[in-house]
Amino acid sequence: MLQENETDPFITGEKRSGSVELDGRYQTLFEQVNAAVFLTTLDGKILEANLKSCELLGYSWDELIRMSLRDILPSSADWSQLVEDISARGGYNLETENICKNGSYVPVQISFSLFRMKGKPIMMALIQDITERKKAEKKLKESEQKYRGLFDYTTDGLMVLDARGEILDVNDRVLEIFGCKKENMIGANFLNLGLLTPKSLSIVVKQFEELLSGRIAKTHETEIKDKDGNILNAEVGSFFLQVEYDEVVNFVLIIRDISDRKQAEIRLIKEHELLQTLMDNIPDSVYFKDEHNRFVMVNKSKAVYSNAKPDDMIGKTDFDFLADEEARKIFEEDEDLIRTGKMIINKIEKFRGLYGSERWVSVTKIPRFDDDGSIIGMMGISRDITDLKKLEDTQGKGPTQ
């Protein structure tokens, strides 16, 4: 702040209507600066204004020179407190709104400076229109809110790390997975927290190396540990979040707890093994077909009767194992079942194989459904009753005369 009796170097004397006259050099600067500039008394009376101030507020110079700075500030502005802060500091910065002549408001940043001329204080207010900056800040805030919503409420664990592995941010799902508190994770180095097994540690390090070399990091199934040391099955992926000067500065680590899925897969495998064991140890032929009458699963008995191995039958149809007439008959029967959903229970049929062998079977067929209730194929069970049929025929003929 200028001392008593000091004079600002660009103020030279009085001007009309109480305004001040500026030295030619400073007058040019006063007019050319890309902001509205006012010189005022301490109570806000405008002594001088540049053309930019007229453009910003919509007033003519003659109108502005008869006004007070308080006339263009919102009513909520505390002028007495403002002057007190300016006087105490010698200058002050403020973000507020200016009231234009048409009644509209424009967001501005005002820089106040205090001078003395002939023992009287004079303020300079430099006012910059920050409309575009406010719009950009609004967009950034909206973008950050969307990011935060996605970050916080996704079902995957998300962790933001710097290039050294220090944790910058985590979402709630990460805390649930590891059983940790946020304050114990933020600022810690994730690679040293003991939450990774040797296998998953090497995977995370490799993913960082891939990202740093410009490659896309692959997602891996691995194992991690919670804070109590319990092993969890997880999928781990990563991508870079921020790049500055062509260098990666932030990584996002994606952690998906797949323990339940792995348990379900294990149960499914066991159930499949049990089913396969059951199928392979019953004498009946058991088979599954898709909607195109192709075998998708057969047991050993079915393969034996077809003179094939179980794996060799997958993807093939009855036409590959039966005479055309017999295969056509089965095909039409199965097509009708898939179309109508009507089951076949214990139907007695006679079959002739590719090499002329004949046998009698009891056939049961039922449709297969997907989760939506649509028929996607059928399952069949055939029991060989050839010996029973021969016995019945023999008994039916009676004793020879």
C-alpha cells in the first residue's frame, strides 16, 4: 500500500467530472488491457473506466462515470468489509458477479489495489469476465461427479495408484474385498501391503510394465489375500488413468472377487463328473441332442450300441450311425418333439443298425429347455429289450407239436 503523500506514478492530475487524468503511456495501457478497469474513490465512486468496462457491463462511459462500483456489485456484497480487507492488505481478490445494464449477471474475478493521491485513497479494480472458466469448471465438476458415481458404485473394486504403487484412492468395494479401512490404505504402497500373493504380485507388476510400454494389459485370474490372510479368487486388470508429458502418472487397478463364481464352477464340475459317472455306469443308452438333432453328450452304452466312442459322436446325428430309413424315422420323431414339446414315454421300437443287426428298445424322450422356457433340444434314454422280446415271442408260440 502507498504511504501518505505518495502519488501513483501514472496519475498526473484532475480530469472532467471528477475523473483523473492519466499519463499518455498509462492511458494506453489502461485502455488496452483485456479486462474492465476502474479507478474509484474509497467509497466506490467511479473516477475512470476503460472501454472494456463499457463492453462488459453495457453502459456508456458517461453513464459509468456517474455511478459507483457498488452499483454493479450484487446486493449481497458487504462493501464496508470489502474496503476494510483492501485497506488492511493493500489489495484483495474476489470472485463475484457484476450486474449489467440489462439486469443480467456476469461472473467475474475482481482484483482490487489501493493507491493514494494527494493524501486521498484511490482504488483500482481490475475486473475479468470468467464466464467461460465457470462453464469449464461446471463441466469438469459434472464430469467428476459422473466419474465419482461410477467409481463409488461399480460392483468391481477400483484402486487408483501412482507410478510407484502408492494408493491415491479406493472405492468401497475394494474395502469390502480386502476388509480394510480407507485411512489404512490411502498413501500406503499397495505392493507392500501383503494383500497380494507372489503370483498376483507378479501379475500386477507385469500389467504396469505392459501399460508403461504402451501395450494393453491383460486381465488375469489369480489369488489375493484379505487383511486376515484369507485367500480369495480374483480377476485383476488395469489401465492408465492419467498421462502427463507422455508419461503415465496414475493407474487404475480393477479387482473382481470371483470366489463365488469359482465355487460355483467347482460345484458344476463336480455335478458334471457325478452325472458322467452315473451315465457311464448304467446299461441304458443316454444321450442329449441340440435343436438340430446333433449329439451334444452321450454315455458309453450309447456309443457301444453305435459302434463308436463317446467323443466321436459329439456334433454328429443318427444318420452317421443308423441306416437311412431308421435315422429318418428318428429325425422326424425328434423334430416333432422339439416343435411341440410332447414327451415320448417307454415307446417300444425296432431298430436296424448300419450292418443289418436288429434290436428292440424301449425309448423315452423329453424336451430340454433354456432359462426362458424355449426348447433347445432333447434328452433320450433307450433300454435294450431285445432278449425280453425274444423271450416273449418264444413263449407266445407255445410248445412244438
